[in-house]
Amino acid sequence: MNALQGLKSTFNTTAGTPLYQRLTKVLRGAIESSLWDADDPLPSERDIAETLEISRVTVRKAIDGLVEDGLLVRKRGSGTFVAGRVEKSFATLTSFTEDMVSRGRKVRSDWLMRERGLVTPEESLSLSLSPGAAVLRFHRLRCADNVPMAIEYATVPAACLPSEHAVEDSLYEALRIRNQRPVRALQRLRAVLFTEEQAKLMLVEPGSAGLFIERIGFNAAGAAVEWTRSYYRGDAYDFVAELNLGN
């Protein structure tokens, strides 16, 4: 049975919900059950419409919703593809921008906040700063190919950068220019469920699974120069660590 016939066998045209919602559910199930693998092309809107005997408008509306949710990606001139999961290694210290560019993805950051302020007790503890020290805060929604992938909250000692406007696309690039780029980091990961506010930013349902990573980065001199808390989409990321037998 090919993929289109597989869709037809599970698509119910007599249920009470709107057709596009039923198709969205069927397509989502097909993707999650690996009927198509990551980066596989989706059948054309015309082929899906003809196989299921529904309108192309209905098909397009269902696909639009899955594109917004990040499960599908439209590539100009090529069609619609199943979004590939990002495999992030814990063995190398790289930024979000570096990770996405290395995979040929277009990076975009939507600023939620950037400011200069006085260190909070939690920031002071994480960055080993004295009370009253100045810090720079960078809060961003990180996107790849226009799909929201992560919410990032970063705090940097103000001495590391000239101002809160020194960061454009990449925090690590701004730090590198001033010889402050982290060369070592401590990271902590845990599973979370997105709040309603986070889910709205990430274009997922409230309560969707996510991954929270806390990172403290240290420069070549051993000073803490970055405290970042990031919330990643659980449906888009795989985190990989290489383990070796200890002596």
C-alpha cells in the first residue's frame, strides 16, 4: 500500500468535524507514525485531493496548519516536505545560529526583550557576579526556516559587551569578536510542558512536550560569560551525547 492509499484508508469523510480538520489529524498521524520520514516530500495537493476526493482548498488549509505547527516545511520551487528533527550534540559547544546554519537552515530571531540592568540574586549566583553588578539580558524566539524552534533567555555580564544592542543574530559571534566566546560550558536538561504563553510563541498546543536546557558558559580565562535558559520544541529536537567507559 502506498502512502496515498494509506491516507485514504484512515480518512473518514462522514465524520461531523470539518474536512480540513479530519485531514489535518490524518496527516499528523501519518507523520508521527513515520509514514513519511524526515525530509521526505509530501504528495502534491492535487494528488492528495484526487485520492481522497476532496477539494484542493481543503488540502491546502490542512497543510497550512501543519506548516504553522512546524511538522511540514514549504520549500520554494520544490514543494512541501516533512520537517527534519534537529540532532543536537552535547559533545560540542555551539550556538543555535551555528547549529541551524550548518544544516542549511535560514535563522531568524524575534526579540522579546533586550535590556541592561542590575544583576539579580539568581544571575549573581550563576555568573559569579557581585551584588550591584551590571548585566545584559537577551530574550528571543529562535526560528529556523520561519518555524519557531526555541525560546531563549540569556544573561551576560555587561563587561563582556559594549551594550545590549551589540547582539544581532548570534550572541556567540558578538562575544567572539570581543574574545569572550564560551569555550566550556555546564549544561542541565530536563523535560517540561509548555505553558500557554510559551505555546503561543512556539505555535504548539499548551501542555506540549518541550526540553529545558540551562547553560553556563565560560571563556578561555575561566570566567562565566553566559547564563542561558532555553526551551526547545520536543517534536523538533533530539539531543545526543557520546558516552565512554570511565577508568
